[in-house]
Amino acid sequence: MATMTRWPASIRGWICVPTISKTKPIITWLQTLIHILGWLPLAWILYLYFAGKLSVNPIQDIEQQLGHIAVYFLIASLACTPLYTLSGWREPLKYRRTLGLYCFMYAGVHVLTFTGLDYGFNLQLIGGIVLKKPYAIVGLATFILLLPLAVTSSCWWMKKLGHKWTKLHRLVYLAGVLDILHYAWAKKGDIFRLSGDILQPLFWGLLLLLLLALRLPPVRRWASGLRHKSAQVT
């Protein structure tokens, strides 16, 4: 069974450390739910494609849906620690890495759809689009940030990099901000001027800011204090 190791508070990332156990691993309902939700969107997109239920531009539909799902999993992975801070529920902490890897999986398929299905891996054409479109530049930067996080998400890399692993995985916060910006610009909205189609990116952006704020030490201590006081009252 996977258990959390007592690393410094700043290392609370996408990782759990497996321990050697003679007993059969316990598969929890939350673990099962996460894996179902991890593969269900991909299965649904494939169904829509083969059933001919996408729009007249199916590649764009697939590309956008994959990008949205990547955002959802990134937010979910960042929500685990604040959820524990507010509620004391430890179980989600074990699956931050899993949620982060699902985020990377959908981000990777999103990029492959853009470069392969949309532009036929034509590097010259892709380069021209990336340089001309701000949303493409930000999206590429987000994926580049997520790549080393996914590669080094294992326990082996955590031990090998030591404290450098902590610093590296803090890039997930920057990746989250850039991902929301990419989301807004891809929908042809301006999240700074609050113009265009930005309702959904704005919602996820505000949620991201809340989750990041709850990670600040003073805010985390305040929220934990409220939780403990509430527990004492009840």
C-alpha cells in the first residue's frame, strides 16, 4: 500500500512513496474513481469521433476537449493539499502524482493532436503558427514545464534529486498559471481585460488562485487553526 513519507512541507507535490508490504495492496474507492475518471474522457472523445457526433471540425473539437481535460486534472492535483488543509482528509494526498500524470497524458495527446492531426507534423508550418499565436507560445511553454515534472515524478527521481526535486516541482504552480492563460487565449478571450469568451477560464483561474493562496504558510496555518477549532467544538 502506498504511504506518504514525511518530506518537508514545501515538497508536497505529485508523489507518494511505495513501501514493501507482504499484504495484498488495498485498492480504495477513491483510487478506483480517479482511474475511471482518468480514462473515461478519452473513451468518450473516441466514441464521439467514431459515432460522427463531433462538429464539422472534429480535429479542433478533439484538440479543445483534450486541453480542457488537462486543465481539470492539473487543478485537481493542486487541490489535494488545500483540501487536506481545510478538511483534514488525507486520502487525496496519495493520488496527487496520479492526477498530475493524467494531466500530462491529456496535455501530451492535446499537443500530438495539434502537431500531428491538425498540422501533419509540418515543423515549418507549426513554427509559424507558434510564433504568431500567443496562445500557442503559452501552451508550448506549459507543456515544456510539465514534461520534466512527469519524467521525474517517480520515487527514484525524488531520491536522486533530493532537495532539487522540490525546487523543480514548484514549476507546477507556474505551469498552472500559464495553462489558464493558454485556455483563455485559445478561446479568443482576454482574461486581463475581462473581454471575450472567458467565463470558464476565469472560473478555473480564480479557483487556481484560491488553491495557490491556501498553500501560503500564513494562510495554511490560519485554515488549519480554524479546522482544529471546529473539531474541538464538535
